[in-house]
Amino acid sequence: MNRRQKAILRRNLFLGFIALVLVALIGIIVFVVSAINRKTTEKPQNKDTSSLQSENSSDTSSKEEPEEPKTVQLGEYTLDATYNKLLLVNGENPLPDDYDYEGNLTEIPKEYIKGSLTQIDKDVWVYLKAMLDNARKEGIDIGVWSPYRSYNTQKMLFEKQVNKQIQNGVPKEQAEDKAATIVARPGTSEHHTGLALDINCANSSFEKTKAYEWLKQNAENYGFVMRYSEEKQPITGVIHESWHWRFVGINTAKKMNQLNMCLEEYLEYISKTSKH
Ligand SMILES: [Zn+2]
């Protein structure tokens, strides 16, 4: 082996060594990276399995629960239990100024009326009529005090209250806020939807009547809930109104009562559960 051949051999050995070192380095890098990957994916993988398990278990539990009925028979009335109306109207969710339900309103027959207003959503009337008829068959004195209120009726009631406050010495700039604690600002009354009504009267004396007791026991069967309870005032922003009943639907009303949720809470609840 001459000097030149020795030099070539040395260079080849050196290159071979470098190649080995590179392969070893790459091997280490691949190992470390895959180890890190395994660690970071471990948690979500576990999560996936557990959520799958909980989904499976909730599937089985919902199978054990009795299925919600499609229809219910109440006296002579057969009602669709799945029909619902979940429109939310409150201080933060007003209806547009020009919102009008008149296209879907119907006239409530005189024998059911106790006040001066006479219209309600025609689909809701089917349920309300069944409820009033069946309650009356049980000897309950029950009728409609205040159902649908148009924007103009609300405006008139609100302005009347504002003027009353000004006459009572409340400064003009505070009169509207003060009035709003007593009468809903125009466009924020649930009566505007045609889906709610005051029964018999609109004051706390209603709480002492048989009609109130009957409604607490039976209204959900017809799709109505007591919209403003004392307990939920921090959420609804409205004082306890035992006389104000809102149609939501039969299965929905039962579910809301079972969960002890007002409409605001229930809508949040179903928006969360429907995302899964
Ligand atoms: Zn009311």
C-alpha cells in the first residue's frame, strides 16, 4: 500500500465514521421526537376513550329512560307532545320594533275571557283551550286575563307608567328606568309573542287561589310553565309572577320542571347538549 492508497483508506474510514455518527444522531432524534409525541397525545387519547365511554353509558341510560311521548290524551283532547315554541323575549332579548305576531293570532272565545285583551297564538290556543276546559270540568274558576299585547299596547302601558312616575316626582331622566321595573319596555314583553298569558288577574292574590294550585300541578301536561318564579328572579330579571304562564310545549315543559330550569337556563342547556 503506497502513501496515496493509505490516505484514501484513511479518508474512507473517516467518512464511514461520520456516516455512522449521523445515522446514530438521526436515530436518537427520531426516538426523542416520537417519545414527546406519545406523551402529548396520551392525554387527549385518554379523553377520547373516556368521552366515548360516557357517550356509550349515556346512550344506554337514555335507552332505559322512558321515551318522550309523541302525543298525549287529556280528557277528550289529543295533543302533540313534541310541538314546542322556545322563542326567548326578555330585557336583553327584545323583539324588533316592527315585530308582529298578528298573522298567527287567533281570537279567544268570549267565555274564556276575564279581561279586555283577547288574542293568542293560534297554535298555542289548542293547548290553552284543552287546559282551561279540563280545569273547569274539575270545578276550577279559570280564564284569560291578559294574553297577546301588541307593540302599541306595550308602548301605551309603558308611557302611562312613565307619566305616573313623573307625576309622583321622579326626575324625567330617571322616570323610564323606574317605570321599567314595573312594566316591560315596549318590545321586551313576553306577551308580545302571543305565547304567554296572565291567568285570572295580574296580582299576587292569584297565589292564594285554587286555580294557581291546579296550574302548578297540571300546566306542564298542557305545555305551560310558570315563567317567573322567585327563585329564578336573578336570571329572568322579573319579580315572581304566579299569574304569568308561558307555552313552551308539553315534553319541553315537563323537562324544564324536572331540571328546575327557567327558559333562559333551559335554552343554554340545550345549546350545550346539542353541541355534543
Ligand atoms: Zn304577564
